Amino acid sequence: MSLHRKRHNPHEHKCPHCVKPEKWCKNLSGLTQHINSAHIDLLRAPSPILAAGPSLTYISDFDDPSTTPPHTPQAPMPALEDLPEVDSPLRPKLPDDSDEPVKVDYHPLMNARPCTVDGNDLLPGTSPPLRTDAVFGDWSPFATRVEFELAEFLFKQEQMPQSNINVLLDLWAADVMRYSGRPPFADYADLYRTIDAIKVGEVPWQCVRVSYNGPRPEREVPSWMDQIYEVWFRDPRCVTLKMLANPDFDGAFDTTPYREYTASGERRYGNLMSGDWAWRQADVPESDGAMLVTHVFGSDKTTVSVATGQNDFYPLYMSLGNLHNGMRRAHRDSILPIAFLAIPKAERKHANSTAFRRFRRQLFHTSLAAILQPLKPGTLRPEVVRCPDGHYRRAIWAIGPYIADYPEQVLVANIVQGWCPACLKYPNALDSDEAGQRRARVHTDALLRTFEPLVLWDDYGVIPDVTPFTEDFPRADINELLTGDLLHQVIKGTFKDHLVTWVGQYLMDTHGETRGKELLDEIDHRIAATPPFPGLRHFKEGRDFKQWTGDDSKALMKVYLPAISGVVPPEIVRTLSAFLEFCYLARRSYLTESTLTQMDIARKKFNLHRQVFKESGIRPNGFSLPRQHSLEHYLQHIRNFGAPNGLCSSMTEAKHIKAVKEPWRRSNRFEALGQMLLTNQRLEKLSDARVDFSTRGMMTGTCLSAALASLQPSEQHAPSIEGALAGVVAGPRISGFVVLARKHQPRYPRDPNTLAQHIGVPTFPNLLARFIHDQAHPDANPLLDLANPPPCPPGRIRVYHSAVAVFYVPSDPSGAGGMHREHIRVTPSWRKGPARRDCIFLGNDPSAPGFRSLHVARARLLFSFHPDPVFNLDPNLPEELPCALVEWFSPVGDEPDEETGLWIVQPDIDRNGSRELGIVHIETVLRSAHLIPAFGDDPIPPYLTSSDALDSFEAYYVNKYADHHAHEIAF
């Protein structure tokens, strides 16, 4: 009996909503699933709820109509079909969260007027010239689109080994040989040669060899003095021209420094070009009509393998400050390696010698000065360049911010270890309240002319025997250009290395080793018992692990504060609370002057409360720590360069993976750097070729759809999908809404009474009847109707295990427009384990600030009610009512908790001692909420897990540190 085989289907269907990049599906079912998943905000965006408040229904334990339930809405819910298509008022509007600034002022002189390739101004409205003279359909050096996409797939996407490429091509040849065909490439060498032949955007690597030429000892010359050091680099000017001409950056590229303001007139800082530094750089004589192009650099050593020996590399990266921060964080070739610096090594007995340390510093600065030399002419006079929008402009280069952790900042700023690279505070007085005099290039030059080397070293922290690489560039002050580094100064440094470590030391010193370890285990148990939340890492064993990453520190930061409350003294909790407030404010994508004021208040509170560690003996000598001291300069960094998350070393560390670690793994480990450079060059060539082909309109559709179109007449293309998508209409883009999942769950009763028994909520039919009555009669008095609700109208119920929340949050991982999607889970078994029932925020009073504008509840059931069209006699009922059965929580007090800064809520209890339930319309839900138990002073039971936590405590913290959006709405 022969096996029935499925035949390959060459037809594909394009998603009508995906533009860049396009999305094609093999069948209509796949297209439907894609649209339901990726574009649910377009398909099912509901009409927003008015500001009158959510429609809420409660269990009737209030027999007296004059008694008001705790959550009675202030105004009735309007009928759904009457709701206008307007932006939802449920999501609080914050100054930092506005979609667009109200007012934008652009620099009056350096305003980036388009010009011809010869530098002559164009008339306003003139279209840009064609980008290339290459003809449509020319795939050179590839023969066809199949060859290009196969090369991209094998080398870039799959990173297939050479031997496997040969096996694949041999199998391909064996199949097409009978048709006198041949595979696209002869072997892996032919594939590599073809990639190497790509000329678009090619910037070759060069090498310069450096050796020590200073004085030598008469005996026992150290080996490092005889070594030859190789520095590999690319022309930064050519890399700049290549990045500027990339059309992928169009729409995410600022040509002019600007200042933007909110509706209240506050200055708002976001992208680098919105800061004061770019504005000052544009005040260049004879720069009228030119474009400021700022260069961002970053360097950091990285180790690819500890086990196989000394495999350290020292990449230097470059980006353009004109790119939006979101583009830089998303990479997309917006950060490129331009050099691999030499790493001098010496024997242990010579490693700390003055001569060797001086040579390392000189080698670094001399290398950077030589590498960046091609940029110097462009810093003095304009150069005509092509921009992402296709226009030519006259550009002036500027050496811009430098991304580095503290040890690297010491090297770059040419200062003594322990000193601040931004100010002149003494190393033993970094924690003093007095502001330190800011370092400046002019001041440093005056010091060098005035004092002896020993005085410079001891009194000013200046190393006099090395010239900084910025010395030869105009308008480049390295002390000003070293920006704040959120990853190493705030997240890893102050939080993980300092505060978390100090908490452990405090417990051990105060309670003794045995009891201290018990308390640390208690903190770990509390962290492990934290309820789940979308995007939240679950620490199954607490935070006791050896290898920390930046992501580990960020995840722990979200749950650490409630875990230590009750275990450590309140003053330590206040210290962590003030620091977390500063950290989350600093990590926002847009910051106003009000935000900076809040940051300054939080920093001063942190400085005040951290004295508990000094008084307890953990830090007897105070807090002269460069990384904690750096918080003092963040306000100035933000005013100069915009949001710190656009200039963070997390971006260069992430680039290590693609530019260093993966290319190293693809090498044969012998003299790997040359192979790594070649791999990087090939990857960039493939990316540049794709951009070039796309610009010429040659990458429309997929390779398969293009091949099918070339073989068939135009009227015989793939079947039309218009009928299948007849109901697809792009709805309004609103700031926050929730919709039920596309598919309901089987095996649930459809009848309210039977479903009530199934879920263990006997009052469910009564709740549903009242909710439906309120929806159908919004003008009725809710108190009178609650006393004696009519019977539930006939209809069927569909149960869902999840809902999708879509909201605007540019500070968290989001799409190009700042929109973020998360799932709200309400399921009897999550990942084959216990039940999961997430908590949610609901709208309350849009005029109130922060958490006061919200309700918080826990979803018990997600369902929709469909009235029977035959027996339903009420014309006011819609065809579908998406709902949620929820448990209500109420705030404890009128203010957040004084110690943690978090709101505390407790479950509402009815007269029977059970948690109070209600039914709400799904459109009143804003998004997920994260509640963490208020554990108190007593240890939690060892059997308690994260799935039990929401059922086991009397009070809960509303975790505003779950993500940035929660921090912006739950304050």
C-alpha cells in the first residue's frame, strides 16, 4: 500500500496589513491565524468606553437598597452601540506618555536643507533623485532571486557549516540533474565567492601594526615591549556614508536638532537630537542650511570562551546620533563594528608596572585617534552626503557620546581609577552633598599647563602622560561625551552589586550566619512564590545563582522590594524603594522636566535612607562609589543627550553576540579574528544587498510567489482572498483595550446555571442577569435594579482561556509605533500545571491621577454571552457581550504604602466570608495587573507556590515595577 504524500502548494497569500516586512502565508487558514494573532488590534478593536466609568455588577449581600456596594459606579454605563469611535479615556494620560509633542522648535541655522549632489540648494518640495542606476531585475552578482535568498538563508539565517552546504547542494544537484539542471551554487566556496563579490556598501577592513618604542630596561626586557600589536579597523567616514544612505532608516532619522514641548509647556527629552548638546553643536559658523551628523561610539572588552584560553576581543562600535533611540535599540544595522582594538598582555610581575599601564592607555588613545582621523575634515567643513530619505544634504560631522562602563570610562576620560569622569569630587568624598565642579576640556588643559604630574594625579585625578583621542577634534569634550550607563551604573552596579549584596551582608552580620542564611532563604522563597505576570521571569529557586546577567538583574528588580519587606528594617525597604523609583523614571523613553524633578527627589531620598547601611556597619566608610555617584549626573546627561535608554551599554553588549561571539563560533579557532572580520563583512554585504534590491522594488512578495508570477499570466495568480477577508476593517488605534481570544474553549456548559456548578460559583446566574439588565437599560437606577433583578434572558455562553491587551508603551518592548501586546490568562491549567488566573486593571475615574483612576481585580472567568435572537425580546441587547467574572480588591488607605511606595489592596469579602465577585464588560479592562503578597514578618509555608499566592494572603502590593507601563499608571 503506497503512502499518500502531500503535494507542495506553490500558492501563497499576502497579509494586507503587513507592509514592512511583508508577510505571506501558505494557505488561507494560516493567513487567518496570522491576522487573528498579529492584527487583533485592527480586527477587533472595540468602541471605547466613555469616561462615565465601567459597568460593574456585584453579588447582592446588600439587601437594603440604601446600602451602597463598595464599587458602585458614579454614572451608568452607556449602551455599547451608542459608544463613539474615540480614543479610550480608560488609560491615564501621563506627561511622558503623549503620542506627539504639542510644540517643536527646530534649529534656525543648521536646518538640513536638501541640495543637489554638487551642494546647490533645491527648491522646497523637490523630489529626491533615484538612488541607483542599476536596472530592475539585475541581481548581480547573483543570477536570480533564488540564489540571493538561498545565500542569505544558508549563511546569515541558518549559519550552516561548509560541509553541510556541500551536502545540501549535492542533494539539490542529484534531484535536478535529470532535467539538465544544476544547483544555484557549485559548493560552499562558490557561495562565499558570490557573497564577497557584492559591491553595495562595501567598506573593507584594514590593519595597522603597533609596537612599543619607549625606553627599555637594560636587563630582562618584558615580553610586551617586543610584541607587535594588530589593530583592525574600517574607515569610519565610509561607514557613516553607508549608514546615512540606508533607506531602512527613513522615518527614524532626525536631520535637525530640535526642542519639543508638551501641552503644559514642559520641555520633553527623547532622542539624542532633542537634547541641548546637539543644539549647541549646531551653533557652528558658516553652517547655515547644513545637517549635523553626530557619531556615537562604544567600546567594551568581551570574552568568547574561558575554557579554550585567552579569547578576549575588544570591539569598537559606531552608530549615528541622528537615529531614533528605538531604531538603535532594535539594531537593524544601526550599530556597526568599526574596529577591533589590540589588548596588550604582560606577565603578572609586569602587569601593574607604570610603563605597561602607560603603554596600554597610549595604545588605546593613539589607536582611536588614528581610526577616527578620516572624520576630522568633515568636522570643519560640510560634505555632501545622501540621507535615508534619498535627498542630498551638506553634512557636518561631530564626535558624539561615548558608551562605556566605568572601567572603560576611566580609560577613555584619561583619569585615575576611583575618580568621577564627569566632575572633580575627590574619590573619598563622592557621597558629599556639595556639587562637584564639572570637568571640562578647557579646564583640564589649564591644569596640564599649571601643575606638576604628581599634583594632577593626586589632586585632580588627571593622568598627564597620555593625550585623549578627542584632543585633535573640534567641539569634542570627552568628559561631556561620557553619558550615563543604565546597565552598569544603575541596574548591575547600584542594584545588584551594591544593594542586593548589602542586604545579604546586613542579615548575616545582624542575625549571625545561621539565622542570616535562613532569612536569605526566606527572601528566595518569597521571590519564588511571586504570582506570574506576562513577561515576568519566574525565579524557581529565588535569586541564589552564580552567573548574573543584565536581564537577571532587571527581572529581580521587579519583584525584590515586596520580598524583603518584613525581613529587613523599614529603612532598608525605603532605600530600595527610592532607588527603584529613580531607576524606572530614568529608563523611560521620554522624560519631561517634571520627570527630572521626580528623579532628583528620588535620588535625594535614596541618599538619605541608604545611611542605614553606614549606621549598621555594612558601609562604615560611607558611599564614595563611582557608580552610585554617577546618579548625581543623570539629569545633566538627559538634558544633553535625551533618554538614557538610547545610549546604554546593553546595546553594545547585545551587539557582541552578532559581531563577536557568533562569528567566533563559526571560525576554526586558529587566528580567529581574521575569520570573524570576514564573517562580519559578508553579513553586512548580504544586508546591504537586500536593502538595495528592496529599494529597486525587486523583493516584493516571496521568492516562491515571484517565481509563480513569472510562470503564469497575471490573471492566473493565486486565488483571491478578498472574500475570505470581507469583514476585515482597520479599527481605531486607541491607547489601551482588551479583547477576548479568537477561539472559545469547548467542553464548557453553555447554560448559566450549569456553568455556575461547573466553575463553583452558585451566584453566577444572578450576577449575569443583573449585568445584562444594566447593559440593556443603562438609564435605570442601578441600586433599585440590584435589589430584584429580572431573570437572565435566554442565550448561550462561550468561555475563553485568554484575552489580548493592546496598549501604547514606548518604554517597554513594543512595535515601531510604540504599541505593546500581552495576554491575560484565565485557565484551569497553565502549562500542564495548576490553574492561572491573572489580575487586571479596570478604569475607574479618568480625572484622578495614577492608581486612583483604576480598579484592580482578579479574573475568574472570561466569557461572552450571546442572547438568543429568537426568544430575546429586548432590542437593547447587542448580539455579543464579552465579559469577565472578577474578584474585587480595594485599596488599603488613601495613599501608597509609606515604606515601599506601592499601593496595598485587599480582597473584598462578602457577608459569607467569601471573596466578592462581579461581572464587568471586557472593554472596561485596561491591561494585566501584578499583585504580590504582602508577606509580613512571618515566614511563609514551605509548600506555598506561585500558583497559590493570590488565594493565600490578606493583602497584596500592586506592583508598579512589573514593567514601565505599570510604573506610569499605578503610582
